[in-house]
Amino acid sequence: MRALVGGLLLVAGTAGMSAAQTRERQRHDFDDPEGRVMAFYAAALAVSAIGPAPSEHPWAVRAGIELSHIPRLTREQRTAGFDKPESSNLSPVLPRPRVAISAPHGVRIEASWLPPIRVFAARANLYSLAVSRPVATRGSLAFTPRVTVAAGRARGAITCNDALQRGTPSEQVYFGRICHGRESDDHFEPRQLSAELIVSRWGGGRLVPFATVGVRRDDTRFDIGVRRADGSRDTDHPVLEMRATRPFLAAGLARRGRVEAAAEVYYAPGSLVTVRVRTDLLVRRGRGVSRDR
Amino acid sequence: MTASSLRAAIAARPLAARTLIAALGGVLAGAVMSCAEFDSTTDPAFGLPDIAVATPSFSADIQPIFDRRCSIGGCHSLATAQAGLVLTAGRSYDALVGVPARLRPQLARVVPSDPANSWLVHMIDDDPAARFGRQRMPLSSMPLTENQITTIVNWIAQGAPRN
């Protein structure tokens, strides 16, 4: 486990350094048109618990996958500050493999990594690390705080997409002149720290309803990746930045068992409502005393 | 794996199959329920005061329009200089006044006291015939507001002073 955590931290560190640039940086607020779109995708890519951790022996290991739906944006919503819509509807779904390890004293460590494989028209390299632990029960309810750090990069042709060639005459000229007739290689880089409190039913029963309230600190960058005719990055375009602290809510149902499944409705006010599902398999039972949550 | 062996595998693991079906159902439900919760709120004046200035100052009233709408990355910035035109502060005046337009050399970009014959006005105005088929500027973006265009026309009409 130590090696796994160390490896994740190493990956997080090197990826964070890669964005060092001397480009113009434009700071946007959450309420700006650009900020709204960036906040939307930050929320869409955010990691959430999708249910409370099951009670398991220390060193039990679960592996599974999460699927998160990314709603399509309308042309108007994708028109952020420019009249030209951004081609941001690259993928309708975010698949995220997850591994969870139960540590002693009820602590649970969870890591996720979406490797840089192509999902529809996007290629993402996203990772996260979360720690949670049940801290209290009251009546039939259990309270589990959880802290998550997440980072990475999603790439795609957002600013300059081949679709512009089939757009208005103005968009066609834009593709030829501003985009140099090439698709862009834009980088969307979310960096997030979130804290949430999961309230779930405690005790018997395989079905566990839960609700989550949390807050997320976003430090998001959008690196406009227009490419010149020779393929090099056109540094005349700025890097957009958006920092915001935003609340989120979720509610759903988990089904306990060796194969566990859970689904939640995730709500980020001012950004999106979406549904996330998770399923995972107990691959190692662990040993020792478990906390009965 | 054949279809029959897949069915057999699912039959042998009904819980896994049900979980998988539930997960897929969740994704489909998500596609129906999910939505973005914000509106596009583009400001047509792009954060500038939307007023027609009767006696414009180049530095106070004209250059801010260029800064916000024209000299952005990929357009009339120093690095890109589309159509050979740089509209950044400190360079824009000398690039405009009395300089032939690269796209229409028989016209100057700005002819002092003659907005009707200034290529800059043709390119930002609504009349496509005056642009000889060229796309209206700013390219693929919202046009300047009527008040902003009037401010530029007023500045040229008053002799395009460097003030």
C-alpha cells in the first residue's frame, strides 16, 4: 500500500509541474462566461464518494469502476466570451477505475486513476486520492467525513475543432486563420481539494441510502492549445484560470455485498446535475477486527 | 467467449449480472436526468461602458475597445498580427492612421476626418458589401455594439487625433 500511495503522489507531483509556462494568464471568476464553463467541467470531473465505505477488515481491498455522466452543453452555453461555440461536448461519460483499501481503525484509503486512453473524443489522465473514516453514529445514522485531492489533465480539440469547417462562414475563416487549419490540443487541468460528509443508514440491511454534503476548492486551468501549421503550440493564446470554492450535494443508494453497487444524483449548484454509478468487487477480504458501520 | 458461454457465466453469477444491469440502468437514467445548470451570459459590450462618446479620446475610449476585442491572442496581437495589423497599445495608432489596408490597399485603414473611406469602419460595420466579401470583425465573435462603432466613427470624423 505504501508503494501505491507513494506512486500516486509521485505522479501527482510531476503532472503538476508540467504546466509551467510563460504565457499570458487570464483569471476568471465563477460568474464569468468562461468561468461558468470551466466550473461546469470541474464539477463534471470531480470525484465524489458515491456512497459510504462498507465495513470491512483491515487491508481488505476493493477494485471497481465509476461511471459519471457528463451532460451536453447547448451551443449557447458553450459560447463563452466569444461568438464561436467551443467544441467541448467531447465525451458523454467519464469512466474512472477505483481501488479502495481498508486500513486499521476504520480508515479507508481510496485511489482512482483514469489513464490517458481515448474516451470518445477526449483523452484524460485524471487521478485522485481520498481518505475517509466513520466518526459517529446517531440513532440509525452514521457520519463519515471524507477528504479528496484530485488532479490531472483532459485533452481534446475544444477551441479548434474540425466541426468549425462545417459551421458558419465566419467559423470557417476562424478555423483557417486563427486555428491555422488544424485541430487544437487544448488542456483542461482541474486541481481540486474537497471535503464532504456522508450521512448513511447504519446497521443491517443490504440497501444503504446515503446523502452527502460537501465543499470543493477548484484551481482550474484551461490551456488554449491552438497549433501552428508546423504542429507547434501557438503561444499567442492565453491560459485561462478559475479559482472558486463551491458546495455540492449528493444522494443515492448503495447495495452492500461482495460485489457492491451504488448510484447517486450529484448536484453542483450553478454548474450541473448528474448521475454517477459505481460498482466494485471485494478482491481481498483482509483480516483483523472491522468496525461495524 | 461465445454468446452461450457468456449467458452461462451470467447465470452462474446472478448477483454480478444484476449489478451490471443496475449500473447500466443508472447510466441511462443519468443521461436523461443530467443537465447543466447555467446560462450563457455574454456581455455584448465585453465589460466596457456601452455608450457612444461624442468627443472620443484615443487612449481613453478607442484603445480599450481594441484591447478587449481586437488585440487578443491569435488576432491583432503583436505575435499574430492578422492581416499585418497590430492593435496593441502603443502600436495601434501608427498601424491605423494613414496606413494602407493590406486587404484593400487602395483604402487606408483610417482616413482622418473621413470614416466613410476608412477600411477599419468597413470591417466593423454591418454592411457586407462594404467589406467586399470579407468577414465582419471581430472574427467569429459578437460584433462591436452600435455605441462602440459610433465612438470609433466619431473619433475618425474628428480627425483621428492621437489624444
